[in-house]
Amino acid sequence: MGDGSIHVEAGGLTEFAGDVRFYAEEIDPLDVDRSKQSFSAGITFGTKNASEAVLQAKENYAAALTNSLTNLTRFVEAAKILAAAAEQAAEDFRAVDDQSGRSLNNINYLLTVATEQAQAGRYPAGRTATDARYDVEMP
């Protein structure tokens, strides 16, 4: 593909979009909810130890947990965006392919009509180009 062209199989892109959308709408939200539920009790370690090191560890753990749950939620949102973009790209590629097909059909039709018109003007009625090539004038 060194010619700079892009080759897209719209069906595969649509399948990819469907898989990502399914994951983002059916699987990930359940995982995010399950994760949030698992950690809803908060930080449960070190309740009987008020040392500075334990308090620091709890704060770090809380921050990491918050970041992780936020990242999970953002991942689901990003997957939905990716699915929508892939679906739109597949639709656009299909539309271009359809338009190209219609254009080629139109060009073929125009060339056929032009050829028929040229032949009609060149050969008498009822004769074809094949018939005319055997006409040889003798001196």
C-alpha cells in the first residue's frame, strides 16, 4: 500500500463498531458498577492503627481508588465514542462506495450511448461496424 490509498472493508468496520458498542454498553457498565459496589465500604484497612504511615497509605489508596474508578467510567465513555466514530466511518465509506458505483454505471451508460450514436452516424441503417469492415472498394 505504498500508493497512499486507504483500503477499508466497511463490513469489518461495522462489526468492530458493534463489538465495541456491545462491550461499552453491556459489559463495561456492569464491571464499573461492580467495582464501585465492591469499594463502596470505603477504605477498611488500618482502622485500629492511627499511625502516620497507615493514614498516608489510606490517603494514597483512596486517591488511587478514585482515579481507577474515574478511569473505568471514562474508558466506557471513550468506547462509546469510538463505536460511534467507527459506525459513522463505515457508513461514510459505504456511501462513497455506493456513489462510486453509481458514477461508474453512469459513465458506462454515457459511453455506450455515445458509441451507439457514433456508430449510427457512421454506418447506414441496418449495418454494423463488423459488416462495414468487409466493404472493400476495387479499382
